Amino acid sequence: MATLTLLFSKEEIDTRLDALAKEINAEYAGKELVLVCVLKGAIVFFSELLRRLDFDVEVGFVRVASYGLHGMESSNQVQLLQDIEYGEGELAGKHVLFVEDIVDTGQSMQHLFAHFAKKKPESIKLVGLVDKYGRRQVEIHTDFVGFRMEDAFVVGYGMDYMERYRNLPAVYTLSLD
Ligand code: IMP
Ligand code: MG
């Protein structure tokens, strides 16, 4: 049986997003930013964050397979399934901010940082709705963090378990027994 327990309410998330957007607006004022959504889990977080930004911003979408696409365990093998339009050396003068739902082992972001470094942007940073710091396997720093959590499997607000629960308006922990 699947049990869902509310972890972060819509109101709590909205409050955190207002604060995160304030930090990001201050950091990138006057700079050229490409806000990169890490599909699919970050879709809701990305769009909520995007509309809180008060400067011109480009958007881009990447997709990686890391969680084995199914189940709760990371596969440790990261594959880039979709890239942005800018190729190697083509991000000169621009800053990149990855928008990720959850930073877990860090494998996906490590792969994306290395791949994007070849595009030669001015800077690459990361904003995560949830930073599962207790699960990290590689050194990845989340520059802007919505919520810090040691460990738990969560769904909702774009995040899934086997493609379910993405439409839930808040973040829930999921336990299967
Ligand atoms: P990492 O490469 O291990 O850091 O995996 C990060 C990706 O795994 C995230 O972008 C999520 O898509 C997925 N993931 C990690 N933890 C959870 C979770 O608790 N719920 C849903 N997806 C998760
Ligand atoms: Mg993800």
C-alpha cells in the first residue's frame, strides 16, 4: 500500500519560493541568464520560480536519466537525453542556473555541470527545491536551496514515483508497505 504524508504545504512552498526568487533576482540583476529546467521533475518548481524573476531571462530544457527512470534507487549511470540549443563554446557571456527538483546523490548534476562547462558560460549554479544532503555520493553544492532534508522519498509538485503523483499541489513523503 502507498501512504502519502504531507511534508511541505503549498503555502510553505510559496513562501520559500518568494525568498529564493529574491536571492536569485539580486544575484543575476544586469546579467544574461539562461534558466535551465531539469526535466521532468522540476517543471512545476521551474515555472513557479520563473514567474517570480524580475529581469529578462532565457529558458532551456535538459533531460537526464539517472534514477533508472523507475523505482526509488539511483542507477549511478547518468545519460543526457535532451540538451539545450547552445553547443560547445556557445554560452560565452551568459550565466547558467540549473533548476532541479531534488539533488540526491548528486550524480545527475555532476554530469550536467561537466557537460555545460564545455559550453563555456560565465558561471554555472544550481537551485534545488529539495536538497537531500544525507544521500550525497559526489561533491555537488546546491547554491540556492528550497528545503533541506536528510533523506526521504518525496512526490508531488512535479516529482514522481514511476510517473505518478506529479500533479499533487504540494510535497508529500511516499512510503510503500
Ligand atoms: P541524483 O542524480 O541521485 O542526484 O538524482 C536526482 C534525481 O533523482 C532527481 O532529479 C529526481 O528526479 C530523482 N529523485 C531523487 N530523489 C527523489 C525523490 O525523493 N522523489 C522523486 N524523485 C527523486
Ligand atoms: Mg529530476
